Amino acid sequence: MQSSETLEDGVTIVAVEGEIDLSCSPELRELLHAHAKARRPALVLDFSKVRYIDSSGLATLVEYVRLAQDYLGRFGLAAVDERVRTILDLVRLSEVFPIFPTVAEAKSALTAAAPGA
């Protein structure tokens, strides 16, 4: 797994690439914990280059959502591959956090959802 980060209009965008499985989910967990510790107000994971996620990766996403709830952090996935979306839908995680067709739509929605917006 590889990742890169940008900050746009107060929204942190993390582009993730590769498969998210047991071998790299600790890396994703460390990355997301750092963002939770920094109390990022809005975080988008760009999944356009993620082709697979297993249960360890799914658990890592849920863990971040729980951490972010403590400080009212907003979170969303964007540009999710059809195969990965099927996995998210199957375990009903699409009901736990928002999934957006594009990074731009995610950024717009999370910016609009900001307290006081």
C-alpha cells in the first residue's frame, strides 16, 4: 500500500493505492491514528487506486470513524472501485460512513457539513 496526502480547503485528502490487507492494514491504521491524533476536521480517503480490501482493512476504517467521532471529525471514502464498493456494501459499511463518486464531491460534502457551515 502506498499513500499521498494533500490539504484542500480544510479537507485532508489521502490517496491510497494498492491492496489493503492484513500485511498493510497496520500501516493504514498508523496513518489514520496520526490523523485522529491531529484531530483532522475532515478526512477523505481517495480509493480510486484501491482494488481490494479485506476484513483487517475494513476494521481499520471503522476504528478511525470511532476515533473521529470523539472530536466530531468528518470522514468519507471517494472514487471507490466497483469491486471494493461491493465489499463495503456486503458488510453494510456504506451505511456507517459516506461513499462519494469523486474526491471533489466528497470534499464539497464534508466542507458543507462543517460545524457552522
